[in-house]
Amino acid sequence: MLRLINPGESRPSRMPQGLVSGGGVSMEFERLNALFDAIYEGPMEATPWQTALRLLQQTFGAMHVTMILRPPSSQSAGFMLNTDSAAADATESYQNHFFALDPFVGLPEDQVITPEELVGTGRWTSSALYREYLRPMNVEHLVGADLRTQEGIECRFRVSRSADAPPFSANDKALCRALLPHLKRAVRLHAQIDTLECERQLYAGTVNRMLLGTVSFAHNGDIIEINPEARRILNEKDGMRVQGRTICLDRNDEGRELQRIVRKVCSGAPVDPGLIEAMSVTRPSGRMNLGVVVKPAPVSSWPHDSSQRPVAVMFLRDPECSGKASEEAIRRLFGLTRMEAALAQCLADGLTVEEAAEKLNVKRTTARTYLRFIFCKTGVTRQTKLVRTLLNSVVALS
């Protein structure tokens, strides 16, 4: 007899019978293996677990299979995944109204249970959720489980059948129990991936706001990714540009030097921490040279070799492109008035006091009076130090 070991179990449990009617042990194993594959691949799908939910729907002969990753509340609509896109209206109804009337919540942890077992048949069939929500959709039978991870993540798993289908059997519930540990692990993986993606977007957004261009390279020197600021610089084709999957420079000597630096960093050869691989790139337009630094990407502890994993990152800086500081951020950070903040912003953008006065449509003497107020509030006494204070503050991140 084929046996299945659940994560966390020290002994094998018997394979739930009746997974596939008339398919034999090999077909039973293939179907169950496909379910496990889909569950663990689920966190990486564009819409998480859509493949797994469809397979579960087929396996259980269900109308709907639902995962509630964030329960609805009066402040939030929650996050629900469903097998049926046509059930969008029903999902919205539940999120906006019926979640507050649902007695089928707070299930014993990691147990597969029906509403009748939880609250009793009479109370369930007389509930508003059953009479006004499920019954009009022809949903008669329901089984579910609540998963809670050690990190505090909660997932509600629900499977429903129509009135024409049989109730959930002991074998159906046994299969659910066999799947729960795998669903829990997959939910934890999804949470970790989601956290990493949030951090990636946060840091990428910070780099973009600081107007720092980045280009990542694979081990063979091919470009993997270009951020918006680097793409802006490269699209100008003023000294450097993208050609195919490589960076090309207008000057041959500078091009050879950049290729040498990128090859060296991509080779994985030991790099002296005190040695910076940097160079400047001449711009034919006559504008100030671009600054370039190439550094190794952080090394993963996992010894895999992926062509899509960055091994080197090139940082680009355009010295003539200053970030547009947030006037509101300057005002709040240094306690300035709106006119003082506007003047400070002009100075940070490289204007003189006279140019700023003209732009703000005030007299030069008035602008200089505002400048004295700014000096007093920021604790500096020179205009150059004021500009340096603004540029080095968190205003650049606003």
C-alpha cells in the first residue's frame, strides 16, 4: 500500500482512499503528487495558488475552493483566492457584508471540520450566511480548516459542493488533513516571498528617488535589469548606450576600461574591499562626465548557478541631474514656512539667491531676509552649508 508522510509527522500515515475512482495506486500517486507540486509552486504564480485551487476543485468535485489569506474586517476587504472568477460578485458580497455574519470561523487549529460539526445543524441552516449567501448560490455542503503558522499568519481553507453533490466523506476529510501541512508550509513561503518583494521595492524606490542609476549583470556580462534612472541616462546616448544586452561607450578607450571592470567583477575573483572599480564617462555634448562604479552583487549562500542571478551591479550618477526635493518635506523637517521652504528648495536645485527671488517673484532683499530666517532655523550660517544640509538630509528620500 502506498504511504504518505506529512511534514512534522514521525511516522507515515495511510494514503486517503478514493482520491481517484478506478485509477489504481499509480494514478492516485500521480494526482496527489501533482497537488503537492501545485501547492508549493503556488506562491510564485501571478495569482497565487490558482493551479492548486483548480486541481483541488477537480479532486473534490467541488463548486468552489477558497483560501482566505487575510480575513475581511470592517477596515479591510481582506484577501481571498477563489477557483471561480465568475464568483467575483459573491466574493465581494462576502468581503463587504457576510463575513460579519459567518459562524464558520475560529475553527480548531489544523482540524478539518464541517459547519454542522462546529455549530450544529440547526444553527448552521438557520444562519444568515447559509440562507442569504450560500443557498442562493446552490452551495449546500462545506468543509474547511484554519491554518495558523508560528509567525502568526492565518489562512482559512474552504471547499464547497452543490446541493446535487454528496456530502463530504471521511475520505475527503482525510485527504484535506493530508494536505494541510503542505498548505501551511506554502503559506509561510508566500509570506516570506512577499516580505522580500516589499523590501526589494522599498530599496529600489529609494535608489530611484536618489537618482542613482543601477544596471545588473549576469555572470557572462549580459544585462539583466536596468532601473528607471539608468535607463534615462542610457536613452540619452550621450557617452554611453545600450546595444543588445551590453553597455557601449562612445570612446573606445573608455569602452575597453568598462569592459575590463565588468569582466573582472563578474568573474568572481576576490576583490580588495578598499579597491573601488570606478571610472568617468565622457559625454560628447560637453556636459559633465558621468560617474560609474561597478561592484559585486551580494553572494547567495545557496550554491546554485542561475543565468538570471545578478553577479555585478553598475551604479551611474549624472552630476547635472539633481533630485527634486519635496518642498513639503523641507518645510516639515526644518520647521520652515512655505515661502522659506520654497526658497530653500530653489537653492538646493542650484539657483542663486537672485535667481530664486526672480523665480519666486519676490524682491532680492525679501529673499535674503527669508534666507536669514532659514539659517536661524537650520543652524547653519553659509549658503553652501545649507545646500549640503538639505542634500544630505532625508529630504532626498521624500
